[in-house]
Amino acid sequence: MPLFRRLPKRGFSNFNFAKRCEVVNVSQLERFDDGAEVGLEQLSDAGLVDSLGSKVKILGNGELTKKLQVTAHKFSKTAEEKILASGGTAKVI
């Protein structure tokens, strides 16, 4: 008998209730103009987010040199620090 039939089955993961976020790195925010307000609509128009209904998390990969007002559902600590260090604001929806 094969090994996968001999081992007991454990647990169940229902992926319908999984909370998934679309990821945008700080380096991808460089394409916006200095002093711009970056929200879900602007991220969707730029092609960084698939749909307006999805949740967005900003991660801290890369560098940010522009002063931006970023609005998203979640921020990593490094992303929030980099946005604030460049003179911008990070607002959680």
C-alpha cells in the first residue's frame, strides 16, 4: 500500500476564508510624482494592484526618495519608516 494511504489525514484548510493581500514594494511607489496622494485607485491605474476590492499591503523593499501620501490597508514597519523618513505620510484604511 502506498505511503500516502498509510498516513493519517490531519486537519482541513479552507482557503475560501483566507485573508490575502496584494503586495506593493516601496520601490514601486517611485513612479508617482513628488507630493502625490497614492491610494487604491492610483495603484490600480498604475497596474500595481489587480482590483479595487483587494486589500493592499506596502512592503519595505527598495528606497523611496519622494514625499508621498500613501493610503493602504497594511504597512510593514520598514515601509512605514521609509515613507515617513522621506517626508510623506502613511495612512491605514
